Amino acid sequence: MTQSLDVSRKLSGDALTNFIATISATGGLLFGYDTGIISSALLQIREQFHLDTIGSEIVTSAIILGALLGCLGAGGISDRFGRRRTVMVAAALFLAGTALASAAQSVAVLIVSRLILGLAIGTASQIVPIYIAEISPPSRRGRLVVGFQLAIVSGITISFLTGYFLRNSSWRIMFGIGMLPALILFVGMAFLPNSPRWLALKGRTDEALAVLRRVRTSEEAAQAELQGIIDNHDEQAPWSELAKPWVRPALIASVGIALLCQLTGINAVLYYAPAIFADAGFGQDSALLTSVAVGMAMVCATIFGGWAVDTWGRRTLILRLLPGAVISLIVLGAMFAFHMTGGIGPWITVLAIMGYTICNTGSLSVAVWLVGAEVYPLSCRGKGMSLVAGSHWGADLIISLTTLSLVQGLGAHMTFWLFAIVNAFAFFFVLRYVPETKGQSLEQLERSLRDGTFAPVHKS
């Protein structure tokens, strides 16, 4: 702990908070890169290992199964050993999984390596948003936690670029590039402080105050925040706490967003974007290059979302953008329904996918980790976020295992129209169950759960 603060002595207040959020968000970069690179590498892996549709789905989905297991196990680890050490565990798993994937000589080894990478991704998705949220001031918590999502989509975009520029090189190099950010994350986290809220939860209030003095702009702000944490009298709670009526509104809102973030189809488009573009009439190289444009659209949407969550608010952002996702998916389905693969048809398809990507990524994908990290009481925040991440990855596993089969069984047009219906449902879910959390401290949100005013529509 002392070493962590000594190393960052030259940084203070907002600068140190930004530095902590940046290093932590490297976990998101790895998250995005390792999930996105398969869409490009799969084109080569299919040929080398003679994979059919089912085999391709298993290789793609192994990382999601690992993520599901990783995030469910990370809650107990982060509660016991701390947020910072748990991020370091994720970094070590990233290193091991990347090395094994790069050296894989069989489908079985490749699947195992993807499972290990999934464990890392699941752990990172559970703990990094919590760590950033617990160390950030309320006024900037939104944009700092969204930095994790920005790192994810940046990682996905880098994976698309890597896939395009290395399309004539070995897929092993594509995987191996991920070792550098994993090393940066592991080493960087060793010198960062623990979460002040986790320290207070463990009764280490002097250490919590020392951290708050470094990441707040004044002694008064640090003292006041620590007192607010202490006044809530949180003690580490068992899993059963999440089932209690007073916590349930947070569970419904956060898990609902986590499920809908995937069930609305965003990762289905990301994983299989090159295949979708190829079917729309683009050649393989053009399909890979067009996927890069999708990645850039995600980055721009997330940067905008990072601004909007602290300006418009989390709930308002989602409600303003989701209708655009519905319209884009209806248009996309029409392109495939009428087989418009000639003339301007492929370009309308590109615009529809990009419109959907911007509206969905800029709303649900921006909010999923932020809302999950904000809404739970400190006593069960780690376990609650495990359920959020587990719901996210469970839905992702279903989507990644079934997307190609859905397209083959229902047709691409019906698949996209089905996703449009789910996006419309997501709009009404947010309207009913997701509150506005902008500008409120984590302790204020906890009090709203206790007094029954959390949900936007609640019993009077």
C-alpha cells in the first residue's frame, strides 16, 4: 500500500484518478482485442483446422464460456483480496492464455487457451468497473468508468485493423500481440492504490483516508467522503443479500441491462461482421476493411457516450439512442430480405450496420458496466457485479453459439428483425426499471435503495 502511494507521489487529485483509470482500463483493451481478433483469425483457422459451422462457433464461444466462469468467481476473490489484486490476477491470466493460443497446434489446445482468456476477460469485466467507480468522484465517475468500455471498443477496433493488415500473415501473430498490454496491466496495477471503499469495508479506515487524500482535491473532500462511507455501516454480505427486497431494484436494473446489451445483438454483429459483409457482396479483403469502419464507429459512439453519461445522464442517453438501433436493424433486415447485393445495396447495408452499431454501442454498451458498478450497496457490490457480468456473458454465450445457426435457419433478414424487436423491448425496460444515477454518490444511491425511491417507477 505504501509503495503504491510512494510511486504515484508526483500525481495527486484528478491527475492520479485519471492515471488509475487509464491503467485499469487496459483490462478493457485486452477484453476487446481478445474477443474481436477471432473474427479475423477465424478465416485462417477454419482452413487450417478444417472447421465446420459448429466447430467455428465452439472456437468463437470458448472465450465466452471462460468469461462466464471467470466473472462468477471474481466476486468472492475481489471481496476477500481486494480490487487491485484481482485485476492483477486477470492480467496474469491474459498473459498465460495469449501465450498458449499463439502456440496452439490443435483445436483442443486452441479451445483451452480461449477458455483461459475468457477467465481473464470475465474477471476484468467484473472488477475493473468497480475499482474505477469506487475510486472516482461522483462528478466524473461516469466518463471514467466508460473509459473501460472505450478501451474495450478500441481493443476491438485494433483487432479489426490487425486482422486486416496481417491477413496474409499467421493468425498466431494476431493472438500474440495481446501479450504487450497484458504485461502493462500486470506491472501497472502493482503500483496503484487499493480501493478506498474496499479498505473501509475491511475496517482499514486509515488506509482508506490515505488513498482518498491522494485522489480528491482537498482534505475536506477526503474526510467527508470517508465519513459518508462509514455512515452507511456496511459489512461484507453473503450472496443471499442480493435476493432481499431492498436490493432487488438494483438487481433488476443492472442484470436487465447486462442481458439486453447482448440479446440486442451487438456482439453477434461484431463476431461475424466479416462474414455478414461477404454475404452482402463484398470480397474477403473488403469485408475485413469494412469491419474496421464498424470498429471506428464504436469508438466514436463510446467517446460520445462518455460525454453524454455525465451531461445527459445514463438513462436519458439510452432512451434517446435505442430507437435509432431499431430503425437501423429494420433497414438491415430489408437489405437481406430483398437480396440487395448489387448497386448501392452493399453500401446501404454498411450504413445500416454502422447506424445500429453507433446507437446500440453508444447507449446500452456504454451503460452496462457503469450502471452495474454504481447501483449495488458496498456490502454486496462485488457479488452483484459478478451477477451483472455473468448475465452479460451468459447472454453473449447464447448469442455467439446461435447466431450463425439463426441466420441459416431463419435467414439473415428475420434474424436482424428479431434483434430489432429485442432493441424495442430494451427501450421500454429502461423506461420502467432503470433510474438516473448521474451526479449521485455511491452512498446516495444506496440510500435510495433503502428508502424505496431507487426505481423510476416505484410504489408510493
